[in-house]
Amino acid sequence: MSKENKSVPLEYSTEENELKIFGFWVFLGAEILLFATLFSVYFALVDRTGSGPIGKELFELPPVLVETFVLLTSSFLIGLGVHAMRIGRTKAMIVFYILTLVLGAVFLGVEINEFLTYIHDGATIQTSAFMSSLMTLLGTHGAHVTFGLLWGSGILLQIKKRGLNAKTANKAFIFSLYWHFLDVVWIFIFSFVYLKGVL
Amino acid sequence: MKKKVLIMPAVMAFLTFILSGCQPLMVFDAKGPNAKTLSNTIIFSIIVMAVILLVVYVLLINMLAKYRASKQPADYEPPHEEGSKALEITWTAIPIIIVTVLAIVTVFTTSKVENQQTGYGDKKPLVIYASSSDWKWHFSYPEQGIETVNYLNIPTDRPIEFRLYSFGPITSFWIPQLAGQKYAMSDMVTKIHLAADEEGSYMGRNSNFNGKGFAKMEFETQAMSQDDFDQWAKDVKAHEPKLTEAKFNKLLKTSFVGRESFSSTHLSFSPAPMDMSEHSDSKSKKDDSHDSHDMKGMHMSH
Amino acid sequence: MSMKELFAPMKEPMIFGAGISILVGAIAIVVGLTYFKKWGWLYKNWLTTVDHKKIGVMYIFVALIMLFRGGIDALLMRAQTAIPENGLLNAEHYNEIFTTHGLIMIIFMAMPFIIGLMNIVIPLQIGARDVAFPRLNALSFWLFAAGAGLLNISFIIGGSPNAGWSSYFPLAGIEFSPNVGNNYYAWSLQISGLGTLMTGINFITTIVKMRAPGMTLMKMPMFTWSALITNIIITFAFPVLTVALALMTLDRQFGTKFFAMQDGGMDMLWANLFWVWGHPEVYIVILPAFGIFSEVISTFSRKNLFGYTSMVFSMIAISLLSFMVWVHHFYTMGHGVMVNGIFSITTMLIAVPTGVKIFNWLLTMRHGKITFTTPMLYALAFIPIFTIGGVTGVMLAMASADYQYHNTLFLVAHFHYVLIPGTVFGVLAGYHFWWPKIFGFRLNEKLGKSAFWCIVVGFNVAFFPLFILGLDGYARRMYTYSADTGYGPLSMVSFIGALVLAVGFALLCYNIYYSFRHSPRELTGDPWDARSLEWATQSPVPEYNFAIVPHINQLDEFWYAKKEGRDITAGQYERIHMPNNSGAPMWMAGVLFLFSFFFVFSVWSLVIVFGIATLGFMAYRSFEKDEGHHIEVAEIEATERRLRGEL
């Protein structure tokens, strides 16, 4: 299992690494189903607003645009990070990863602020079926980002301490897959929750 | 040895026949067109299924009788058989044909029981709202302006339309000898169309588990001639108390009650869900068949 | 919640008795382990193992215990309804029992039994050293065990779920079920479900990436195929359950309005989510059984499987259709003719690939040389009995007729006629079939066959009457009925059948003890003269599975090599890399158990503590340096010779 194959990138170089990347893709398949279910719940309940607000009254585009821009950029940066890793520039890679995480934190901050605004306006997760489904969908994505921040920091620490090797490269690469996935989910949220809601 | 397994269902069927005292089973003892359609559908499907079972059983017995090791020479070595296109196509095609036939029967009979029962001239259907709360049933007759609890009287030879909903957990309204069941839910109205051809008393119940008192959640359905029914309705209207909102709310909170009758319905102050156009004017009996709630829950198909 | 409320269920004498006996049993085990100084052995060899075979054995061990718990529930139900107006159980107790019976039998018996067999057999059948992620595999097991534990303590502490295994809202909501029972439901399913999802990912990776050289997809044994398809279904279906349960928790404990009766909530949304997972779940427990029957029937007919390709494609068809039929669980909620018609057709279509499989099995036997071993008996009984379950399934699929079957004992009879001859006979066939592979001796055939006959006869006597009762208007889940319904005699017959069934399971367990004492040691590694790769290695299987990973040229390579006198496991030994044992999965599952337990009771401070501890375990795993270990050539040689009986 520890035999290294030099003809492929470091993160794929052992059999174990290859298994982990494949397994993670399968996991992302399950994650797609998880979010698909949350979207379905949201679509089923979107008009069931009870006495609470409807999406159009609630959504404000500027913060959402900031969130979108920040998350898209972070996804791009982590792509650069993986590229740096592949050409062996550990320092640059670390910088890109740190920037990614910082933008993730900014995204999270804006999102938390958005939630606080909703709650301040009297629209909580208990207000209506629509609010429940909206905040659960956004909250699940936000929880994924939060977990990503912790996970990504852990991997950075390991690279710092142990250098870039087959194991750490594998982890960093898998983390980048996760991050891209969150970006894709956000694009769906942006299009089908916010844009559809305000239009 | 294997044959024991095979004859078991036959033995069981025989036993049941004896034990059930030769009374027809409730579902086959239909007393109205809706239940009769379903009974026929079920009998038809049982016959088709019996034929399929027979084919499988004959094949299995055949294989076990002919190819058991004790019947083969000791040095017999079974051949390699890849499969057979012709056979495999056969046992794919025939089931598809059977499924097609059953599908047609299903769609045809479903639409038959889902619509107003025919064969009663131009008699307009009698509308009855049946709603459940805890472990009791409320029956509101907007046409007669009366309401009953835990018993149901209907006229024979006239189509009847039930509108079902619930003041709590999902229940299922079922009078096996008159019609198949349907759910009563808190946020929409569902419908059952039926008619009774014979006078008599039929068991009705909630068949969907809804908590502690579920087992006892039965009601008697009395089918009577139109004249008797009119007389009964008139008596209730004349002699029973009015159902006030306070009284109704108290009734809702009581878990179990016996039979009760009232000379007004709860529809005016506690209307059926998503049925606004109709209950506010309970005298209009126009039937809107394009219910908006029809597709509820179907947004899930992803 | 006060202590008095917490232990309120113990006021029931029967529950008190059960609680006491569990306590006594637990003390006996602890004392026994201490007295015989077996704690170290238990911890080192079993609790911390990452070996797929041992994990499989533990899965099956727990599944058997759960079979008894669920079986006792079943006996109590049949006893309560054996005579009209019986007072053995009251309504509340009966409601808890049928709820936990369903949950335990599906989630904590059928699934782990199947996953246990997959664990034991799949890596062996494909010639792998272990699963792709051994550590994750251990975590899957321990999460399942934690979930099972959580559900089982509910009946002593706080009260069991009592809204049916499908727990429809609004009944399961906080308004109508204010006690913690349904919180237990949500959390025990949630954590064991996460374990199952990990199993799914693990086995897909294992089967896709770790097959022996030369074993292309169409040369895989049928059980491996069924496992691959099953795990794909798991991976796609379980996230839906995860979401459904999370929403349930939010509704019950945080006042959200998903399934509420006011503020726009939609009760049938729960039913939709539940069955979008729930129907594929049925195929998760049935497809592997199909795989086992394929192996068993072909082995004991001494013939290759008839129509291998169509077997594979019919399973793929079933798995796709399984996601398109969920609405048939509630035809009666008032969809139009159109919707019910479409779902009737998709449902009935499942009969087509299933029929193909039945006929392929029958034709596998043609020109064969059939021997009636215990596993083969289960497979042979499966065909006629399961077919009854199948054709009644088609009857139920007809939406119009379903209006009369829905919520009745006819439905109950149908799904027991599918799940018992399908899943239960399947896992029992596999259990008898693969037992010698794991333990190195066979189960006694005579006892095995006696148990088989009790189970088959008892099953039919217990469940056939329910078809008739259902057609006579007997609604399911009624804790009692009056004498004038006429349901009494047949219900009594059913109870007698259940007793016979119980005798069968008792014999099954006695057989373990008897065979352990008396069965001769099995030295060939291939006691049934079987066909697939797992029989090519020694019994019991050494830690590393195969000293030499064989090269595969065709389906049933091992069989043809035997015929041609080739030894596919010959070659030069090399040192083998193996993963290290770890206690972390068990401890992490323990922490998640406590997390869930305190969540059930809304003790937020401890929820936060154990939540952070869970993250801590994940961080520990990430930072841990674990390179595994190597088994040296000398040790492999010694092991191989010992298992061949040469030492």
C-alpha cells in the first residue's frame, strides 16, 4: 500500500491515496443527495409562508452578492493552491489555502449577519414552514462551511509541521474537492433560492 | 420433502375457510358499486396471481424431482449453461404483458371508484363532511343542516360524496363493504364517492394508526331508504340541540364520546381546510372536481 | 425531567422484569469477563479490531441479539391479539411494541445481518486484503451498535417511540407525542444511519477499486454484484433519511414548522421523505439476499448461474425502480387517478426483473445435481414462499384494490411474506453457508434442518391467516378487537405459528453451542465444494485473507481451477501490509451515543460537551500518524501450514 507511483500527482501517488479520493467522490455523491433533499423540501414549502414573510419581502441582494463573490473567489484560490502544490511550491500553496479559509470566514460572517437580520425582523426558523426550510437549507450549507474552516486549518497545520508528502497532499486535495462542492451548492442556492425569490 | 412447503398455502386456505365459518370476507361482501368494483378487481387479480404461482410451483417441483442428486448417477457432472436468449425474452415479455393488462385494469377501476358512482339516474350526490378528532368521527350534513358523532346514516340508491379531513393526526376513513379507504388530513380535503345498494348496518372505522384510542375508533354506518333517511334527518333537525362553537371545541378536546346528534354543523365556524369557496356557503353543492390539493406532496419528485 | 418521570416506564411490570433481566445479564457478563480475565482479550481482539471478518462477526452477533428483542416484541403482539379483548398488553404498551418491532427488525436486525455478511464475504470474494477503509468500517459498526443501544434503552429510560416505525406526522409531532420516545427514534436511526452511509461509501470503493487482478465487473460473483448495487442504493437513499430525521428533530425539539399543523407545515411531506428512503430500504435488505441465493443455488446444483447477465441487469433495474415507487405507500392520500396510475405501473414493473431472477434460479437447477443442505433448503423454500409475497405485492400495487388492502393485515402479511423468505431466509442461508469459512467448522446439519422446518412451517402458519383477516377488514396496529368481529380463531392460529417460529430460532441458537462442542474441524477451506474465491483460502480465514492474491480469468475461476487441477493460490509469499487496530472508533461511537442520549432529553450543556468531544476524535484521527504494520513471510508460512493442519 505504501508503494509510490511517480507518474501521477503526489495526492494520487499511493494506492491508499487513490482509494481515499475515490471514496470522497462517492461521499460527495451522498452529499448531493443530501442537498437535493433539502432543496426539495424548500421547493415543497416555499409558498407555505403562513403568517410570516415571503421570500421577496425577506431577501436583500447586496449581501448575497457579496457572499457569492467571496465564495467563488475562494474556490478559485483553492484551485490555484492545488496547482501550486502540484508544481511543488509549498509556500505559495499555503498562502492560497489561507486566503481561501479567510474568504470562507468572511462568507460565514456575512451569512450570520443575514440570519441575525431575519431574526431581528421577526422571521425566525419557527415562523413558518417556509422559514424553517429556508434556514435549514442555508444553515446546513453554512455548517458545512464552518466545518470546512476547522478541517482546512487542521490540514494546514499538518502541512506546516510535516511538510508536503503523499499523505498531506492527499488531504489538501480532498479538502479542495469539498470546497469546490460547497461552492457549487451555493450557486444553486443563489439561483434557486435568492434569484428566484426576488424575481 | 419440498412438497410440504408447497401444499402449505393450500392447507392454510382450507383451514381458513373452515374457521371463518363460510361467511364471505368483508371486502368481498360488497353492498355498493364502489366496493363491488374493488371486489371484482381483487378477485380478478387473485386469479391471475394464482396462475403465476402455479407456473412457478410446477417448474420448481419439476426441477426438484428430476435433478436431485439422489436421482443422478454418482459421476454425473452438470453441464455449463450460459443462459438462453429465447427463454429469457419469454419470461420478460409475458410478465410485461401481464403488467400491462393489470395496469389497464388499475387505471380503469381507479377512475371508476374515484368519480361519482353512476347508475342512479340524475340524482345529485349527497355531500357529507366526515372529519376526525382524536378517536372520534364527526359527520356533517350541510344539505340537511345536521351533524352526528360516531354514527353515520345514509340513504340507499343515491350517490354519496364524502369530504374528509382531520383535526389532528392522519386518519383513514374506511367502510369496507361500501368503498375503499382514503386519508383524512388536517390541511386538505379528500373525497370518497360511494353508494349503498342494500339497507343494512356496516362497519366503518379509521384504519390509519393515530394513537392510544385507535383500536376503538369505529362507527356504525346505517344505510336506509331515502324516506327513512329524510325522516331521521327531520327528527334530528327538530329535536337535537344546536352545535355551538364552544360545544364543538369542548367536543374536540374530549378523547372518547358515544353517539351524539346536533341540529347544526360545525362547518360555519370551523370550516374544512382549503375548501373556502364551499363551506362559507354550505348550501351550494357545486362540485369542483379540479381540486387544488390533488397534487399535494407530489412536488417531491426529483 | 425528574428521575421519576425518567424511569416511569419501569412501573409497567413487564418492562420492569425485562429491565431487571437486562441488568442481571449485563452484570453476569461483566463478572464473567473479569473472573476469566478476558477483558484484555476482548478489547485487543474484538473491540478494537479493524479486521473486516471480525467486524462482520460482531455485526451478526448484535443482529442475532436484536432478532431476539424484535422476536419477543412479535410474540407479545401475537399473544395479545390471539384472543379477543385480551388484557395482556394495554394500548400504549402495544403501540410501543409494534413500533420497536418494526424498527429493530428492519434497521437493527436485517440491515446489520446483511452488512455483517457483506463484511465477511465481499473482500474474500474479490480477493482483497480488507475493505478500502478498515478504520471507517469499525466506526460504521460502532455507530450501528450505539444506535441499537440507544433504541433499546428507551424502553427503560424515558419511554419508547410509539407512533409506528414510519412515525407519520402530526402523530409523531410534539403535540400528539410529547414524551421523548420519538426523540429516541430520530437519534437512534440518525447515528446508525450515518454508520450505514459510511458502509455504503466503503463498500462501493472496495468493490470498484480493490478487485483481484483480472476480475472485471462481469466476472464478479453474484453476491458481490448484489452488494455493489445495494451499497449504491444505500449511498443515495440514506442522505434522504438523514435529512428527514434532522427535520423531525428540528420540529420536535426546536419548534420548526416542517410537518406542523399550522404556519404552513405539511404533514405528508414527512411521509414522502420517509418513503423516498423507505422503499429503497426494502431493496437494500432484499437484493443482497438475492445475491446469497444465487451463490447457494448455483453451488448446491453444482452448476454455474443461469443467465448471469440478465441477473445483473435485473438487479440494476430493480435498484432504479426502487426510487420511483414510493407513492404506493400512500395511494390513499387522494392523488388523482393519473398519479396513482403512474405509480401503480412503476411498482408493478418491479415484478418483471424479479420474475426474471426467479426463473433464472429455477433454470440454474435444471440439469443440475441438487443436494439438500441447510443453506440450500432455505434457498429452495424462498422461491415458493417469496413468490406469494411477490404476487401479493403486485395485487397491492393496483391503486384501486389497495384502497381495500391499505392499513390492513393483508399488507402486514404481504411484507412479511417478502421480508422473511427474502431477507431472513437469505441471511440464514448465508449464515449456514459461510459459517465454516469464519469458524473452521460446520454447523450441525440435522439441527440446522430441524430449525429450518420449524421456521418454514411456523412462518406460514403465523402469517398466511393474516391475508384472510386483512380481507375481512382487520386493520393493522389494533391492540385488540371484539369477539363478534370473528377474528379470534385465525388470530389464535397465527399465534401458534409464531410459537413454532420461536422454537425454530431457539434451535438455530442451540446449534451454535452444539456444533461448537461436537463438529469436526474443517481443514480443506472448501467444505461445500463451492465456486467463488472465498473458498480458495483457508478456514478460518487468516488475518491477511490471501497469502497470494489469485489472478482471475473467468467467473467461478476457483471452481474451474479445481476441475482442471490448477492451484490459483500458489506463488512466492511476500510481506503483507495491514492496518493497525484502534480503539478510537468504539470510543467515538460511545461519545456520539452520549451526545444523542443527552440530545434526546435536551440537556444542552452535555450535548455541547460531547459534540466537541466528537470533533476532537475527528481531529485526533486527522493528526494521528498510523502507518499500519507488516506481516512477515515467516509468519505467513507458519499460519498457512497451521491452517492446513500441517502443524
